Amino acid sequence: MIAAASIISGMDGYYSARMCGQIEYILGHNSTEEEVLDCSDADAEKYVLVPANLGGNGATAGSALGLSFGPAMWLAFTLHALGIEIYVRTHKYPLRGF
């Protein structure tokens, strides 16, 4: 997941939608108003685009990690499924009681 987040943050043009309340929780109220101009009003439910960059602040790092979570989950699921199939086929254990 971290490797995919590093690749995503190295490319320009990747953004994720985050609520202003989440950004305010990560950065603090004063930093949110300075860094994200769209979150300057008091609407915590408003969505804004946050660039995916591990080298930035906490909100941009969270954006990069959030974008890489889905592909990392599918890769882990596939590797575990293949590993189970290989294990079952190489170890000829009979199913007892069935």
C-alpha cells in the first residue's frame, strides 16, 4: 500500500474527495483555512478535492494512502486466494467427516 501511495504521489493529477470536517480534524482549524481555501466557511459536510502527495501535509498523505487502499486490498485478496489454492493442491489432505 505504501509503495502504491509513493507511485501515486510521484505523478501529478491524482486527487481524492474529502470532507472539510476530516481535513479540519487532521490539520486543525487554523491550518485548514490557510491551506484549503474552499473549506474557509463553517460547512463541515462540504467535499473538496485534496491532492494525493505523501510529501505534503497529513491530509495529502491520507489522500494518497486512501487512493491506494482499494488496489492493495484486491492484490492481497488475490495473493491469499492463490496461496490457499496452491497449498490445498500440493498437500493431499482428505476431508474427513464430509
